[in-house]
Amino acid sequence: MSESDRKKPSGDAQPSPPGAPTVHPAAGTGPTPTNPPPSPTASGPRAGIEHQPPAAKPPIPPPTPGGKPTPKHPGFVTVTVDGKELVAKPGENMIDAVKKVGSDIPYYCYHHRLSIAANCRMCLVEVSNSPKLVPACQTPMAEGMVIHTNSPRVQEMQRAVMEFLLLNHPVDCAICDQAGECKLEDYYQRHDYRSSRLEGEKLMRAKRKVLGPTVVLDQERCVQCTRCVRFMAEVAREPQLGMFGRGSAEYIDTFPGKQLDSNYSGNTVDICPVGALLNRDFRFRARSWFLSAAPSVCTGCSRGCSTFVDFMGQDMYRYRPRENEQINKSWMCDQGRLSYKYVNQHRVAAVMLGRGEDRREATVPEALRSVAEQFKALAGTEGLAVLASPVASNEDLLATLSFARDALGVRSVFVSGRPGGAGDHYLMTPDKNPNRRGLEWIARGLDLALKPFSELAQAINSGKVKALYAIGGEVPVDPSLVAQGFARLEYLVLQASNESAITAQAQVLLPAAVHVEDEGTFTNLDGITQRFRRAYPPRADVKPHWAWAVALAREFGFPWAHASARDVFREWGPRVAELASFDWDGAAPPVKIARGLNPLPTAADGRPPGYREFGPPRDRGI
């Protein structure tokens, strides 16, 4: 025994330092010491004052089993983050939780929908119950824990991790498609911002390796976060990627003789925090800081995944998945991701009158008068039919079908739409029309019967139907065959967005807007109605379907004055039982787009979406 040990009192007689709190031992660890009774021999004039019993203190709650402190907020975990109190749900990840009090923990490998890997080491923080820095993504929060996310020790570790990650990273920012959306760039500016100390050459790996039809890999840029590997194994359930090698020779790749051909491979590009995985469709097409974004809905199938539409001027460049817990979580399929192309290609841009050699451009008033003259003579007869596409929005269908019922006198509507296709095990459905459920609801609410497209072909071939008002140019069979049937019609009025063999047979062709050029709603196969916002205005004489219906109704003498999709929904939406309770204004997705350290930012130059509707920025001399 040392000299210092012999001088220490033993047992409960060991004194506590001044001001030290009373320690309550855990249950089952021994008796709790009690205060000694006051001495009965005290005497003197100040005895009654000096030896009065202390004032009663509020009882201290007994400790919980195992020595854990009593929760300050029962059912929640209360911790202190950078001097601020945080009340979090049990099991909530530390990275997500600290954002509630304004703290931010950098990370690469963490994703809230994937398993925890904790291999990037960028999220190391200082906590009160550990002598070492711990990864925030992997460390559960405990009651009373004190967390430091920006202490000098943490900042130095973040700088060191950044230096390590950039040791062999190529300086490709000038030519990298991830520039402006790269967390490596953002964190370098925030946590490192120093010149490299590497002496010698960087490691060389595969620079442009095509993994599959959608994705190309740059192994030199990879930081081995394994997000892509975990996504393919856990979400897509198609483990087509793996980690190979060890140490500095480690790399991401497909398995020998295989390729990344999953219908969800594009999501690996979305979640890649650096420029290692790139989309072959978007590669080298646009800089992220020249793009604006608008919250929208994918029209590739009846699932209706929530998306962001990235655009510049009046051209679309890509779809990105938007968070929606009810429908698509954080993902979308590759077929839907590439379904935006019809918006840019073969668009109907002008009003056309006549067929064949007599075809010519016309003004809007001229076309409306022609339609009114022909349809007034056929209104209410069997010779006039209406064809509606489930690609049109609810607002388009509400206005056009109301016009068809009230002005044209029809009691049934034929259904067109895109042909069916393949589905898969996750998001993609066989029905390639985004609003079939909405068409069914609206037709029922307006007392209109729906008939299959095959019956329309029979009616045209038999001569029963002589005139047709078509809302949308999509058909479920070969368009060239449909065009031959439509050639037998005496009068065809077609509202279409894209040129096809069918548009050539229309006596009156009215250019229709697509969903990114107007506001509205779609209802997916599960009956979930979603709002989408306009990305940019339509060109020239292009108008939404509902606007053409309102203009035609005025030619028929109806006093319709609807000036927006919102007006249309407020007028006819309550007549549809399933849409009556839908809050059109409240369901609108926010227009503010997250930027900076968000994994999926856009408009990175800081200007709001929509500012560049009419072309590239002019203040940069472009």
C-alpha cells in the first residue's frame, strides 16, 4: 500500500470535495448512507440556531434499474448538443436528431434508408460517456448524454478525414458532372481547405467503366462509402455491386462477368455523395448551377412517384426522386427516370387546321370557331364521341369531361391511354398511365360511363361514330393502325402534346401542355392524389387541356371564366366524392429547394427555381 493510500479514509468516511453532488448508488449496490443525528450536547446562546435541523428538501427520485438516470421527458431521450437541450425519439439517429437544434454533422456513408456502415469516419463526434470520438451514425443517444459536434478535437478529426479522402482523389471538379452537388467539394471548403501534402503520384484506377445501360463508374473518385452496394442489396434486392480488394487497393465494381442492369440502378447515382457514379443519360449535358427544379410527379406508370423536375429555360434535363413516405420513399425506377424525354421531343407547337394537302397553321380564334360550328350540329347525337386519356391531369379531365357532358351532350366516354407494359417487384407497374384512377373517379362523379378503346374502333369502322373529340394523343395500340381508323372520321378534333401518325389525321389539332408546363393533380393506382407544380410556361399557342375546354365552352355560349387549374378544381372537384375532401392548396409541395450539403441539390448558384424560365442567366455573359 502506498503512502497516499494509507492517508485516505476508508469506506463511507471518505470525504467528498466541496460542492460535489450527492451520489445515489444504483439499486442493489449497498445501503444508502444517512445523515447523522444532531448532537444532543450542544449548549450556549447560539445552540438553537447553529444546531437547527436543515430545511426539508424535495425528495430525489430513486434511480432506475441498472443505474440509468430517470428520463427528464418520459418516452423520449434528452441530451445536450453543443450546449442546447435536445429531446429526441428513442432510436432516432444522432445525425438526423441534432439538426433540430441547428447542429450539423458531416457524413458520407450514412443514409436514413440504408443500414449503418460507419466506414467513412466523417461523422465522428465527442460524447460524454466515451473517451474516444465515436461515429454519430452508429452511436445511440442515451439519457443525459452530452454531445459536441464542433469542438476543436472534432474539427481536427474532420480535417484529417478529409485530407485522407482527398489523398488520391483526382482534381476533376472542372469536368465532373457532380460539381455543384458534391459533398466532397462542400466539406473540403468547410473542414479542410488546405493544399495536399502528398508527395508522389496518386493511385490510378478505372476512369470510365461502363457498369450497365444507365451508370458509368469513375473508380478514382470513389470514397468507398458503400451506399450503392447497400442500396442494391437492401432496397433493390439485386446485389449486383460489391467491394473488392483491401486497404488502398479497395474499389467498387460489379461481379466478374456481370453488369449493373437493374431497373433501379439510377438510384445509386442519386445517393453517391461524390462523382464516382454518373448517369449516362445526363452526363456532360448540363451544370447543376444552371438548372432550376420544380416538385412534380412521374408520369411513367400508375405508381406516380414524387419527383423533382430539373430544367433550364424551357427544356427538361432529368427527373430526380422526391421524398414521399407513402409512395416511393426516396427512390424511382429507371424507366420512369427516363420517361421525361417526350416532353422535349416532337412537340405540337401550333394550331393546325385541315388534313393532308389542306393542312395549315391557324389562329386560336379561327380554330375555336371551326370546332364550334361542327360540334353544334352533332351535339347530342350518337355520331359524336369523346375519347379521354388517363395521361391527362385531374383538372384537365374535370374541365374537358364537363364540357363534353354539358356542351356536347355525351353520356359515355371512350378511354385511350398508353399501352401496358412490364411491372416489377418494387415500384414499376404494368399500367403506364399516371391518372387512370382519377379518370374513373371523375367519370363516375359526372355520371359518365367509361367504354374501352376497342369499342370506339368498332363504332368508327361501322360508321356509327362520325366525329371525335380526343383529349390526348396517347392510344393503347399501334398509332399507325389507329390513324387508319381515324382517317374514316369526318371530323377529328385532337388535343395532343406530341406529333404522331394520329395527329396527321386531325382536322383541328390543338397543342396541349404537358404536366411540367402547368399545375394540377394526379391520382395513382392506390388512390393517393398528389399535387405537382409548374416548372416553366408552355410555348406559343400551347395550352393545358382544361384551358382548351374552357375556350371551347365559351364558343358554345357557356359563361366559363376559369383562369387556372386551381379554379377548375374548385369548381368541379367537389362534384367528385373522392376528390371533394382534397385540400388542393394545402397539398401543394413547397417550392423552396434545398441546396448546399443536400445529397440531391439543384440551382446551386442560390437563385430560386423558376428564375431562369426563359433561358440561361444573362448576367454572366452566357
